[in-house]
Amino acid sequence: MQILRLTILRLLTTLVTLAGVAVIVFFVIRVVPGNPIAMMLPPGATEADIARLSALYGLDQPLVTQFGIWLGGVVQGDFGTSITTRQPVLDLVLGRLPATLELSIMALVMAVIIGGAAALIGTRGRGTRTEGAVDVANGMALSVPDFLWGLVLMLVLGVLFPVFHISGRVTPSLDLPFVTNFYLFESLVRLRFDLWADLVAHMFMPALALAIPLAAVIGQLLKQSLKETMNLDYVTLARTKGYGETHVILREALRNAVLPTLTLVGVQFTFLIGGTVIIERLFSYEGLGNMAIDAVINRDLPLIQGIVILFAVIFTAVNLIVDLAYAVLNPRLRHA
Amino acid sequence: MSFLAIRNLSVRLKNGPALLRRVSLDVAPGEVRGLVGESGAGKSMIGKAVLGILPPSVQITEGEILLDGTDLLSLPAKESRRRIGASCALIPQDPLTALNPSHRIGPQITDRLVDILGWTRAAADARARDLLTEVQIADPARVLRSYPHELSGGMRQRILIASAFAAEPKLIVADEPTTALDVTVQKQILRLIAGMQARHGTALLFVTHDLGVVSKVCQQLSVLYSGLVVEDSTVADFFASPRHPYSAALLAATPKYTDPDAGLHPVPDAVIDAVRAEVAAFDRTLAKGVKTHG
Ligand SMILES: Nc1ncnc2c1ncn2[C@@H]1O[C@H](COP(=O)(O)OP(=O)(O)OP(=O)(O)O)[C@@H](O)[C@H]1O
Ligand SMILES: [Mg+2]
């Protein structure tokens, strides 16, 4: 019941948040200089041409009217038409969303594995040189932002030892049988491991670049939380039963230690999703972030609006999922 | 022969002061030894040393902990942990923090039976139900499915007692098992532990502040001051004529049930000074001993 109430409450607040985001993005991008129409027309277009095209896209109307028209569409699921490609914004954005979701989730999985392992190893060797090494590695990972990790990876694993592809989402010459844009997922479902391997070889470096800072956050927070948990009475009691250190960490401490880190890791994950914008650009990965940068360069206002709204939806969804996970993992909330 | 024999056990804070000073004591099979002393005397430290759960900030500098004749301190860590798990158990002080909040009660009682002693799950579950009945918990099946936060403190302490007896240990360390509880349940829990101990014939190392409790539950008694055992006698002898002035003062200061508020500073300063001097003298002889050896 608690969980259902939580979900409904969060969905309601999400609507308010999204309305706020819609207002802000709509007016802010119109304050920034740059005329989308001028950028569309070839040099030498007349004032009349510009006026005609502006009228076509409704850009000659007062701002508030434009906002009303746009919002009216959005409510009915119509996000307008991209100025540069003349396709419906919704189709464009949803077409790219799977690529970014797959990249983000891959990065999250990597971060959980790497950060979790670091936390467990550091806890297992607490007070020794092992813990010191884990701390140093965490500190290094945190002090360099994701796009610099991307450059480093690109140089080392893309250029120096060309193990992975440095650009794109998939090798263009490959024949793709996919009906959805969730290539990575669909290749597994179709048991096309050759395609899966090619996708991973493209995704590995951008995902790892995004994952490293998050892995460090997870490693640090979880290790701290684990170490505190390891001193609690019930862990000590389990020791007297004859259990070894590893069992005690995994079975007695881990679950209780994860809870207090969950919310912060959720926040950090939204940062990671924000990071896809630059990382996708760096690795020419055809996702939402890359599209966002093109949209900004071209002053494609409807497209920018659509992308920002979608990112806002993703962020709130992540927060909701984190809260739900917290409730599911915590017996106190589950039974309340 | 004693099931537990501690010989000259010294524990100190790493690079710091001594916490236990050549402690020796015995617990025979089925016997109850009380461990009394003021707060910080090192009572819990002895229990932790026996169970292999000393905090990492302290170290054992000398001595032996003989469990059934084998010195735990000479064994590899894994082997001593196995032996402790197989023959000893702990009844902790605070039932509110000693159960894992994420696990149901059932597995917390049966885990060692299944994981370590190789029981079948069905046999372990049946055992858990019997134990909960023995500690007078109504509706054991429901309690076994509950999470700790759904149960009262007294209930949780009963569960921890049941869990301590689950694998029929030879020795149980009970570290002030009633101090965290309501006064009303303290007596019930005490009676429960004494009854279980007698029925199961388990040796018990019973840490307490309360000489009244000692007179009811224990046969042997060690009085500790600043990590030094100042008195080791049978309970009968102790209450008849305590040998050490400090323990005599402790006994004299124990509030009679007719007058529970007697004195806030029970042990006279002169006695405290004397026993402090004794501890200091002990440390000096020990230091000299180290010098002649080195
Ligand atoms: N984790 C620890 N690290 C360092 N010193 C400790 C630790 N635990 C206890 N000590 C110290 O060891 C000494 C003995 O502590 P111990 O817990 O055995 O006392 P106690 O007799 O059980 O007291 P109480 O009646 O308050 O439980 C105390 O001086 C205490 O400060
Ligand atoms: Mg204590």
C-alpha cells in the first residue's frame, strides 16, 4: 500500500515538475540569440522569405501564444515539428531514446559492478594496504570528469591499442534486422551475438567513461556504509556463529549497507545521464545527447524542447525507481 | 576438567594501556560463572576474547584461551572460528541491535544449523519452532516469519536466547543480557536463561553488574577491577566472606531489596585507592619481568 501511495504521489509531483520544466525551457531558449529561420535559408534569402517561413512555423506570433499552441500540442502528445529535419519531434526523440537508454544502463551496470567490487574488496581489506589502494583508485576516478576519461580511453583503447570502436553505435556496413531501436537488447533476444558483440565494441568506451565517476561514488559510499555496518551488533553476533568474513559482509552487512547509499547513487545516476550529452558527441554515438547538441547548434527550438522534456521525464523516472527500490529493500517500509 | 580455561590473558589497546591484566578463570561444563566489576573493568572484553570478536583496535599480548583443552589463540583464525561457532554462543546485551533488520527471525535462528552444521532446512525449522516454544513465545510460526522491527525488546531477547541455544553449545557468554530491557521483563528473562541453562546443562559465563543476580544464577564468581581479577571464588564463599577488600566493599554496597537507593558512591575511596595501587604494582612487576626477559 505504501508503495502504491508513493508511486501515485510521485507521479503527481512529476506532472508539476514537468510543467515547470516546460515553461523554463520554452522561454529560456527563446531568450538566447540566434534565429532558427535565418539558419535554414540559403544565404541571400529575402525578408519576405524569412517572414513567410516564420509564419509557417508560428514564430511570428507573440511568445505567450506560441507557448499556448506548443503546450496544447504537448498535452495531446504532439511536440511539434523539427525545424531542421521537418519530421515530428516525438518520432525523432523516441527514435534516439533507446540508444541513450542502452548506453546509460550499460554504464550503470558497469559502475555497479566496478564500484561494488571496489567497496567489497576495500571492506574485506579494511585497515590494510588494500583499502588504501581502493581509496586512491576511487579518488583518482572522482577527480577526473567523464569526458576526460572518454578521451583517455579513446587514446589508449581506441588509438594506441585499437581494441574498441571509437565512433558510432554499430558498424554501418552491417545488415541490421532490428524492428526496435533497442539494438543491444534486441540482438540478445534474436540470439545475434555477432551483432551484440559489435554493439558492445562500440558502446564499451563511452559507457566506461560515464561509469568511472559513478563507480567511484558507489565504491566510496558503499565502502563507508559497509564499514559502519560491519561494527553493528548483529554482524558481530553472526561472527560468533562461525561465519567467515566474506559471508558476513555479503549476507549480514551488504543489504543493510546498500540502503543508505541508494538515494545518493540515484542522484549520481541522473548526473551520468546528463553526461551522455558530451560523451555521445565525443564518440559520435547516435543518441539523444548527440541530437541535443545538433539541435542547439541549429537553433531547432521544437526539437530542443522535446529533448529537454524527455530528459526531465527520464530524471524523474530514475528518482521514482530509486525510491521504489528503497521501499522494496527496506522491510520497515514494505510492511508499513 | 574445565570446558573453558583462560590463562594469563592480557589484552591491551594497540600502543595503549592494558585492558586485561593476566586474567585467569575457569568454567566447568554445566557451571555458571559470574563476571562482575564496575563499568570499563573489562568484563565484556573477556567475553569477546573467548568468542573471537575482539575489536580490531585491541590486541592480545599474552595468555591462552583453552576451549575443551585446545588453545584457541594457537590455532589458525579459520579453525578457531569454526570451533567457537560449533561449541559457543553469545546472548548479547542489546536485543534491539543484535538482530539483522533485513532478515526474518526464522533464518536468524536456523542459519548456523543449516549453513555450518549441515542440518536440513526442515529439521532446522522444526528446531526453531521448538526453541521458541521453550522460550515461551506464543505462535512461534508467526514470529519466525516476522522481521525484528515487528517485535518488542523482550520478545527479541527471547529469540536471541533461543538462537544461542539452537546448536546446543557447550558454553554461552551472556553479556548483561537484561540491562537493556524494561525492569518488568528483566526478571522473566533472567529466570528464562537460568532455566534453559539448567535444562540444557550449558556452561555459562555471565557478565553482570548485579551481585543479587549472581547470588541467584551463578556458582562461581570472578571480580574484576581495571582488567585485574581481584577475586575468584565460589559464590557461596564470596557471600559468606569475600577475600579481597574491593569485592567486600562491592558486596557491602550492593543495595538490599529493602533499600534499593543506598549510596551513589558505594565503594569507599580508600578501597579504590588500594586496588588502584594494586593494579599499578602489578603493572610494575610485569614491566620488570619484561625487562629481565629482554
Ligand atoms: N572497541 C574498543 N576500542 C578501544 N577500547 C575499547 C573498546 N571497547 C572497550 N574498550 C575499553 O576497554 C575497557 C574494557 O571495556 P569493556 O567493554 O570490557 O568493559 P565492561 O567491563 O564490559 O564495562 P560495561 O559494564 O560498561 O559494559 C574499557 O576501558 C573500554 O574503554
Ligand atoms: Mg560490557
